Amino acid sequence: MEFDYFDKIRKIRTGIRFYSELLIEASWNMWNIKTRVGIFFFSLLIAFGVTYFLAPEEFSDAQNYTMFILIFSILLWATEAIPPFAVGIMIIGFLVYTMGNMEGATLSPQEISATWSDSVVWIFLGGFFLSEGMRKTNLDLSMFKKTISIFGTNPNMLVLGIIVVTSVLSLIISNTATAAMVLASVMPLIDREGKDSMMSKAILVSIPAAATFSGMMSMVSTPPNLIVVNVLKSKDFDVSFTQWLFLGFVPAIILLISFWFAVVRKYTSKVKGLDVSFANKALDLTNTMRLQRLIVIIILVITVGMWMFGNRLNIPTAGAAMIPIMFLPMFGIITAEDVRRLPWDTLMLVAGGLALGMAIKELLAPYYSQFLVDMEFNVIVMMIIFAVVTVLFSNIMSSTATATIVINIAAIVLPHDQLLPVGLVVGLCASCGLFLPVSTPPNAIVFGTGMLKQKDFVMGGLFGAILGTIIIILWVLFLQYFTSFFELI
């Protein structure tokens, strides 16, 4: 009996939730429980000490507690003493309690709790529904088959095809979900080639790099983009979906093409040929699944269209995200069991980051900004400093947490006219952290296959940290001084 590779794909594709949990599991196994407990209480002690000795005397209780939770959260995110999403939950619970019971609070517990239903959360949830709908109707498998038919079986071109498919998917759904879907689709080829194959390594290192770099182009691909947009909007800079797509297009395309050339030189130039005959087997689709695939495609086109052109129609990005959330369950494509498997931990992290940003803006920013009113900052120097800090911390901790902290610090220290270019640099640079298996969820997903080692991520990390940072700064400076792009925001 002929072995059905696509049946194998369905068996290994246990849902996006499984892949997102790999990030938590990989982080958790880095240290044992005793070490984590020790790091947790050491971070707590440091946060208490810094707050006690460095907080100004004129700070109210609410300001002192905000400073404490900021320092404590940074330490926990950096050390991963507890999972990043748990830090997000802790932030919200802590702020709800302190803002409701402490002197000097200018935030109500209701405002903090409302971050659970912030537009950023709804946009991501819409992306999760779309990715789950594509997975359940095997649209991702069809894209892989189409990739092979277009790019052929030449190793160099096939890797290019996988990069292109991953990049396109990352424009419309989260890069975490994209990496999970593409990895599942190519697993038959990787299994056939083997663990030590150059082709297997080429594919495995290309998936997270493509998912992360292409995430620069889309507001719905990765949380840092929306975090930055949200803070900029609070400062009267309204960046649309289409404007962000244009902003991230040039640096993402340069990084993707350059990375493909590097992969070809290091890996696939040594591969002589491939057997992808298994992809010629037709998918066995029932009439019901064909109808569901059509529905998903229609919903996908409408949602993305509204994300791109919603500003002209006065339709908010979060409003467009409600389309997949409402209609995919209505047509029976996504069930209650599917919803339970969605990566809710990502939304918890985002909501916690939003709450922390809100507290910084309301309680810490007014105090420190008064000392910076008459200071002059060179915008290029600020771009370089904030870019380096963002890339550095995005490699060792959550990029969402990094973007939340860095963009809110920028909002405090920078003049209004410099916040926009520096903020855009921060958002793009948050997608340049690829050095470690836990630097970004797509890295953790492919690392979970057991076929890559730490050193295999170095190439992508160097591309993001060095080439990515330089390209992003030059591109934003070009937009600022030689185009009218900033005037439209």
C-alpha cells in the first residue's frame, strides 16, 4: 500500500497550540525549578531595592508601585524565571489592585482590565482564527503543492519558494502560526531527506527567518508592530495597515533576498537533486471541505482587503478582524475545541504589555518628561541607540515585552517630532532578533523538531542584528528626509 505523506502531515499537525507551547517548554527547560525560584526572588529583591533607593521622594504610592512593577517585569522577561505570558497576567493583576487602592492613582482598575479587549488583542485574535481556518481546510498544504509546481524541484528555487510562501502567509496571520503551518507542510520532505541533510537544514533555518523578517511588513503578523502603532496613536500619529506595509516592505525584501543567497551558498549549493514525487498526490477533499475552503478564501480576501483599505471606508483594523471571528464559527469551520487550542498565551502577554505601557504613560512619563523639555536630541543618534537596544533585548527576551518597554521609554524621553521616526525603527527592529532558539516563537518551533542546534541560528541572527539594523535606520531616514511619507501620518 502506498504511503500517504499528506496523511502523515495531518497526523503531525496537531494544531497551532502545540507549536506555541514549544516556546514555553524550551524556555522552561533552560533552568531547573530551584534555579528559577531563586532567580524569581532575586529579581523581586532587586526590584524592591531599585525602587526604594532610586524612586524620587515626591512620588506617590501609585508611582512607586508602577516603577516597581516595571523593573520587576523587565527582570522576569529577561531571565524568563516564569513564562512571559505569566508576567503579562501578573502585571494586570498587580496594577488592578494597586491602582484601586493606592494614593495618586490616575488609572482606574477598569481601564487596566480593558486591555484584555483592546483593539490590538482583537486584531491578533482575528489572525488566529484565519490561520486555524486555513489549517483545518488544508489551504496550507495546497500552498506547498503550488510552491513546488511554480518553483520546481531545484533545491535553490524550492527554498526560495518556501521563503516566498512563508512571507506571504506572515502578511495575513501571525508569524508564529505561519511557521507552524509551513513546517508541518514540509515535514514529509524533511523526513525523507534526514536530520543531517543540507536540504533539511536549509529549509529549517529559512522558515523562522522568513516568518520573522516578513513580519516587519504587517501590523497583524507580530505583536511589537501593533504595540508601537498603539503608542504612536496615543501621541497623535495614526499609522494605517497600508502605511505599515509600505514601511516594512523594503527592509523585509532586502533581508529575505540576502538571506536566501546566504542559504544557497551555505547549504543548497551542495544538494544535487530532490525527490518530491509525494507532492504530486492529490488531496482527498470531500464536497464539504471544498465548500469550507471556498468560504475561508472569501473571508480571507475580505478581511485582508478591509485591513488594507479600511481607512478609506472608516473601518477600523480591529473591526475587520471581527469577520473571521464571527463567520468561521458560524459556518462550522472552527469549533469550540479549535478555539480552546488557540495560542491564548500570546494574547495574555500582549494585554499585560499594554497595561504596563498605559501605567508608564500615565504615572511615570509626566514626571520624567518635565526634565527633558529643554534638552536637545540628535534624531540619528537616538535611532541608533534605540535600534541597538531593541535588537539586543529582542534576542534575549520576548520581542513583545522589549517593544513595550522601549517604545514607552521613547515616548517619555524624546520630543514629539522625533518619536515617530524612532518609534518606527523600534517596531521594525523588534523583528530582527533571531540569535537564540527562544529569541522568537518561529525559532522555537523549528528548534522543537530536534534537527537544529544553537549554532544553526547564528546566520539568521547576524543578518537581523547587523544588516537589518543598518537597513532599517537608513530606510527610515530616507522616508523622513526625501519623501512625504511622514507627512501622511
